[in-house]
Amino acid sequence: MTPLTSILQDTLAASSEARLTFAEVMQAALYHPEHGYYGPGPRRIGRSGDFYTAVSVGPLYGRLLGNLAQQVQAELGNPADFAVIEQAAHDGQLAEDVLSTTEFSYWIVEPNPRYEAVQRQRLVPFGERVRWVSSLADLPAIPALFLSNELPDAMPVHLVQWDGEVWQELWVQAEGAALTFVPGPLSSETLAVESARLPCDLPVGYTTEVNLAALAWMQEVAEAPFHGVVYIADYGFDDQELYAPERTTGTLRRYQKHQTDDRVLEDLGECDLTTHVNFNRLSEVAESRGMTVRDYELQGRFLGKLGLPVLAALEGRMDAATKALLRQYHSLTHPAFMGRSFRILSLNKGAGAR
């Protein structure tokens, strides 16, 4: 039993209902300040960590996003106060990569002081070009490119199950020393409204996730004071793929040392928990708040086009640095690596988006 599992057992024992939503369990498992997977500070990623990200592939990703920032600035008329904003900056590696290839100011949205401390230490060389705020609402009203790399997939989700007539919620309860799932009524009217959007022509027992936190976050992005372009990179599906009849157990998985399985109530706090993003719903919420879809593509296509000038500049060179960049480009864009499993949603956000 992990320390976090023990804490949840105590919480369940003290609860009048003796059960928790999975969203509450996932929130604690990932973000408990002492025993959550991400709570104490940035996790090691890449070969020696539990998973890879585009950032861990190398600095080319940041260079490409720096090029995107320059394009966005030009589209907005080259305002002098243009900036890059990043939310979920982890250890600051992407910020360092972008800052190293551009001259823009950089804002980081970071509510966790432990993460901010690590980011500040890494980004010391860039001085006052980098600033921090604790929430989206605290950002200034500036033209910007807003970056979010693998954030919604790590937001806590509710689990729902189709019983042939209605959607039920899968709650978490204690069974001896273990935690188990038990079906019950939906925990909120908001969840009921969102579940009503789900298809009903599915097999009995079909289980999927509802990410209310991601939808609320999309509204917060729309309401934030900045304007410009929003860039969201994550792994996910469209509705048709996400709710395919054969996807009977949803997309919720745990990751540890590059291994993945569906034993999501075990080793809580010591494993990453993640789900695929519903890009259709993110887009719908964004558009309902005044934003417009700019691009929605597989990462391979989006970054492939963005990287064409970089590739052209490498033509005729085969030194070690060039080979390293080509390997990074291949990892980011090839369908067998990150090119197909990750997707890019970019949005135009006007100053009046709400």
C-alpha cells in the first residue's frame, strides 16, 4: 500500500458515503502535494523516466515553436509587446528551448511554487524576459502565442459506464486493503449534462471517461486577457474514434518506466495516470467562447510543415549536429513515433473571446 493509497483509505473510512469519484482519486494520485505523482516537483521524463514527451526528444521542438511564435507575431502586425505564454511548463525545458532561439518575452502560468522554483533556476540566464503568474486570469492583456504541451491528458476524469439504459458513474470504494470500482448514480448535474452527449448504441458495460476539468480549463483559456493564438499538443481522438464500439474500456491508463496498463487503482501516487483528449469537445467549448479553430492536425503533419525551413537549411550538411536534428525531426513527425499518436489543436483567440 502506497502512502497515497493509505490516505485515500482513511478518507473513505471517514466519509459518510464511503466512496469517492475517480476524479477525486486521480486528483490526489497526481497532485497531492507530498504523495502525488506530480505534486512534490517535476518528474524525470525521457529515457530514464516513465514516459517520453516532444520536449524530451530534444531542442528542435522548442525551435519549431519559436518559429511558430514568429509567424503569429507577423500575422498580428508585429506588435512590440508580443510574448509567448506557457502553461504546464514542467521543469522549464521547453521554455529554455524557445527562449534560446527567439527574443520574445515569456510568461509561465504556474500555480505550484515547487515547480516555479525549478523553472526559475533553469531560466536564470534569460533574466527579466521570463515572468510567472499563478493563474490564467493573472496574465496581462497582450498579444501572444499560448503553449500547452500535454496538459489536458493529465487532468482528473470521471469514469462512466453504460448499463444498457443509462450512464452510471464508476465510484471508488475500499474493499479490505484494496480499492475497487462500484457503479452508482452520476455525481453532479454537470456530469449528467456531459454524459447525455455520449452515444447510447454501445455494448452493456462500455466504460469511458468524461474530462470535465479539461472543458473548464478551455473556458478559462478563452476568458484569459491575452489574445493571439492558442497551441494545444496532446494525444487524443475525435468523437468517432474515442467512442468506437470496440473501445470498451476507454483510454484511461497508468504509466511507469515506459510500461502501461489499466491497473489504475494500484500504486497510486507512484505512477502517471493519463487519458486521451477529446479534441471535438475542446474545439466545441472553444468556439462557444468566441475562439475559432485555426488548425487541427496530426502532430507529424503540423510540425512537418513547420519544420520545412529548418530542413532546407540543413541540406548538404551531414555533421553530428545535423544528424541529431534529423533524428529529432524524425521522432516528432514520423507516424511510428509521435507523428500520429499526438495531435495539434490551434485556435485563434481575439481580445473579446469569452
